[in-house]
Amino acid sequence: MTGPKLAAWLLLASTSPQACATVAGEAVAVPRSWAPWERPVAVLVNGAMPQPCIDAAFEAVAWWSERGVDYLVPSTVGPEHPAVLGVPRAGEIGVTVGPLTPPAVGLTDWTARAGKRLMHDAVITMDHERGGCTWQVATHELGHGLGLGDLYHDRDVGNVMYGYTLGLDEMGIAREQLEQVR
């Protein structure tokens, strides 16, 4: 890869305190929680998305805020904003739509930058054509943007970070997970 952008696709084993990310084609261990954010965090929503996608993004921010993650500041931006084109600045999470490889309906792409300290910024993509613009998908992907990994154990089916979309009307989150991102 060229430049400062390294795409990290988060793959998580639910029993491990470490996540495994693929960075420039090599597996590396990263902490389960990547939340070294400068606060507040701007959640920049592509205003050219279909309205259900915009609504889902704002509902996701509200869901996290209701649980004490009160440093997210959502706003809409144009489709040419760097954060929704894959180049977020420090402390930005871009939210946009686009086609994804099945079975994925949502994806969080990380940008890592080296400096005084490592900053993690993210772009969330929801697949509108395949039903990805729901508050459940947006909330789950925003959880990745906050630094949480997927969960795959049967006991986690109702958790917002469960790795498969089930379309549940209500989802929860473990106290330990909230403590990682507050």
C-alpha cells in the first residue's frame, strides 16, 4: 500500500483478548479496544445517501449516546468529503454507502497513522442494495468505529457486537464493552 493509509480488516475471535487485523497483507495482533480518540469524535454522514441510511446512522449515534458514549457529534457532509471517501482525519468516522462482498452488509475500514501516538480513524460502509441500512447494522459498525470487535459466541446473540445480522428489535451491550469506549 502507498501513503499513510493501511486498511485493517478486523477479524475477531470471541475468546481472545486480542483482535487479528490484516495490515498490508500480514496478520498482526491489536488490542480489542482501539479507543485513543481525541474527543469529541465527529461522525460525518454522507448526506447524499438514501434517507433510510442517513436515519440509520443518526439512530446509531443516539443508541450509543443513550448508553453513555456522549462524545459523538454527528453531522451530514457532502459526498466529496474526505471522511466519506476513505480519508478521515484524526477523530473522524465517515459513514457512507456502497456495494460490499456478500454476505457483508456493513464494513468498517480503518486508517492508521503514525505520529506522536497512533491514531485510528474509520470509514463505515453500509450496503443499501442488500439491506445494510438499518439501525442495527449502523450501530454495530459504529461499535467497530469506537474500537470494539465482533462477538461470535451463542451467549452474545443479543449483543450489538454480535458478528451476524439478525434483525433483532432490541440489542444490548455488556458493561465491560461500554467501559472500553466511554
